[in-house]
Amino acid sequence: MIRTNDHKQMHLFDPWDFLSPKRRKMLDESWAGLFQQEILRSLPVNLVKPFFSKTMGRPTKELYTMLGAMLLQQAHNLTDEEAVAQLSFNIQWHYALNLTDESDASKYLSLKTLWNFRQIMTENELDVALFNAITDKLAKVFQVNTDNQRLDSVHIKSNMRRLGRISIFSTSINKFLVNLKRKHPKHFATVNADVIGKYISEKALSCFSLVKPSESSKTLTEVSKNLYDLIEQFKDCPNIKSMYSYKLLERILNEQCNLKEDPLGGQKVELKIPKEIPSDSLQNPSDPDATYSGHKGQGYQAQVTETFTKTEDEEEKAKTLNLITNIEVEPASYSDADAFIPNMNSIIDRGLGPKEIQADSLYGSDKNHQAFIADGIDLVAPTMGTTAKGKFSLSDFSLSDDGQIMECPQGQAPELKKRKKGRLIQGFHLDICMNCPHLEICPVKPGKKYAYYRYSSKSARIANRRQYEQTDEFKSRYRWRAGVEATMSELDRRTGFKNLRYRGMKAIRFAATMKAVGINIVRATAARKAISYA
């Protein structure tokens, strides 16, 4: 049965009247007061109701309380036990969630209920719906100006140990054998006794961590062969092939090894060199969704977008709410360049689209720059790459807005201008170019009638952007992007965002999204206090 309180209904008597005026004022001005007054009624309980029966079973915990507790746990970076204790005894939580009676039904929460409710939210992406509901509400209440926004990614480590290649093989084999013994003891009895002794004994895995560097290559060859033999032994057993731990063995074999024909018959396992191993390969059997970034390491990453205000006035800054408008969690192996368009579409669909968005050079591809020009959105980000030293490039030429060359670096204007199949052809006076002292470092090529320079419209756009990046106007605009680094620091300091106590993409997304909501609430509280005291 579903239980929800009507928080829109007014109380005949103030249930918080027992608080002294000063303590009541402190609560009203804190995050708890903001939560009760603006956020509590906006929690999307209607999205949770379909997972419970209206007529059968025991009554649920009050749904507003559960959603609020899920959010506050991540915002304060609490363990499950700590969250239960806070809900039971912390008056700020009671005030925020409007819990006015002292019954266990209102203020007590079992760990199992917490786990079950979190699973419902995680599996059905209700955390995303909650983030959107609260963010949109705060944007409306504080009349947040979303014209200027900035975007960056931050690395997230899940609750897993960093493993080397030997440990990945040995841990996965151990996991498979343990599951095989539990579910299919008859098949387990057919496994080679040496393999069982090597991987499933009490001290088996610790032995692999003591392998000398000089013996690591030999050990890696052995464990890869053992893994292949186990796959081959049970490849014709449907019940075993469907086991999750068996599929992990197959994944590791595909990612870490090559199979080659053995001259003596059968197939030979050959280890891939590290460069050949894909970045989305298995990093730890305990967290199969975690991938690898050569720049940041193992784990996940979050794309974080926030609003910002271009002002040096500290008083105005304090009264302005800089809101995290969107957060997207993805594997660490994903490119920032590919994350820009989906992230922007998400913001635009919710009516929070910017007029200008700032990002670093990884987002600054021509594709991204052009993607939302028709929507009136300007991406301010440096172009990737550099021009060759000691040679002229297109950015050294004087260009018009449509990419036509106005003058070469020596001040000569082209005599011929053509567009052909998306390419631009510029023809310069042949005799002048042939006698130019910079002909060897110039991209212009002599022809029969002219000295030609052929380039694409994309190259012209990038050249125009490179020229603009050298101006004081660009530097003045782009200096605000660095402020997003403070947001990443705030996320980590306040909520433990960069080191989560969960594993798996869904759980990581849930925690990261909720923590971003928590930062929005903290910022909104500070802005409200600054406005009230102004």
C-alpha cells in the first residue's frame, strides 16, 4: 500500500512552535528551511508510486520522506547506517522533510528498506527525474539566468581496487570457480585439480600479488592459458555459458588475448601488447562497467554543466544562484568531444538552454561549434591542435566571415575566388607569388594562370576561430571558463563526488546525480540568505 503525506495542507497549529525563535530562524535560513519550503513538494513521488501496490501489502514508508532521505544521504556523503541515524535523530532532517511526529513510522528506516528503495530509483533512473524536477524548480524560484553556461568533465573513482593484468585474470578465474562450485558442483569436480589449488585456495589470490617483476611475463602467460582452458572446457554447457562469471572470462579473453593456430594442433593463446588493449576493457571483475582513460585513469566521468554570471561585484555574485543545470555520467573511456551534443540537447529540451556555453579545447571541434548555431548558441572553446612551426597556415591569412581570403600574410589580395563542392579556391597573381621571399613556407601552390590555395569551409571556420582566439575580446570572454574548476572542487569537498562508495554505472550515476542536486541546494541556500540580508 502506498503512503504519502499532503505537504500542501497547512497545519492548524504550528508543529515547530516548541523551538526557540533563534533556533527556528536558524532552521528557516538553513538548507533545511529551503528544502521544506521549496523542494519537498516538488519531489517526483508520482514516478515512484507505480512500483508499489495501492491496495495490497504493508504500507510503504512515506514516499516524500524516502525520496528526501535518498537525496540527503548523498548530499551529505553518508553511509547507509549514518543516513538511518540522521533520519532518526537529526532535527534538520526532520524539519526539511516536515516530519512532525515522533513515531517510528515517520522517523525510523531499516537498512533493507533503504536498499530496496535505492534499487528502485537506480534501476529506473528516477535520480535523473529528481535532478530535473529540483533543478527546474530552483531555476524558476530564483529566476536563474541560463544565458551563460560552462561545461567540463570530472573523473570519478568507484569502490574498486586497481588491478594489474595478472590480478584481472586470476580474480576473474577465482570468481568463476567459486560460482561454479556453488551452482554446479558436478561440473566443478571435473576441473583440473592444479587449477583449483592455484585459484580457489584460501591464500591463492594473495600469491599472485607477490609475483616478482622478472616472473610477471611467465605468470601472465600461465594464467591466460588457464583462463582459455576453462572457457574451452565448458563452452558446450549452456547452463555454465549463461553464468555471468563465465561471460567475464570470455570478455577478458577477447580484450586481452589473441588466438592463433598452433602448429601442433588447436589454438594458442597470445597476449596482446598493452597498446592493443581497448580503453573500455575490464578493469576489475567487481565493477565491469568501469573503463580506462589514459589521461585520468580507471573509473567513470561526469559531464557537469552550470550557469555563471559575468561580474566582478562580490555582492551581486553572492545574490546570484549559479545552478548545475545538467549532469551526465559516462564511462571514463568516452571522449569529451562526443559528450557535448547530447549534453546540450538535454539542457535545451528542459528549457534551460544557454546563449553562450564555454568549455575547454576537447569540446571545441568544428562539429560541436556548428551544432547549435542555428539555435543561437555560441560555443566558446579553443580549437584543438597547433599549426606547423616555420610555415604559414590559413590562420595567418586575413579572412572574411564567410572564409574568403582578403589578403595573404604579405598583403596580396587574391584575383580569383571560387567555391566548388564545399571547397574554396583562391587564385593569387602568379608572378608576384613566384617572386615572394616566403614562397617555400607558404601553402599557395603555383598553377598555369594563378598561384592557388585550395581549402575546405571547415578549415576556414577553424582558421577564423584561431584568429579570434588571439584577440583581447576572446580572452576577456573565455576567462570565465576556469570557474568550473571550483565547482569540481566543491563537489568533491562537500559530497565526496570523486571517490564514491558504489560500483556499476547505474549506482555511480545515481550517487553523482544526487550529489549534484545537493550542491544546488547548498548554493540556493547561500543565495537566499544573501538576498534576504541585502
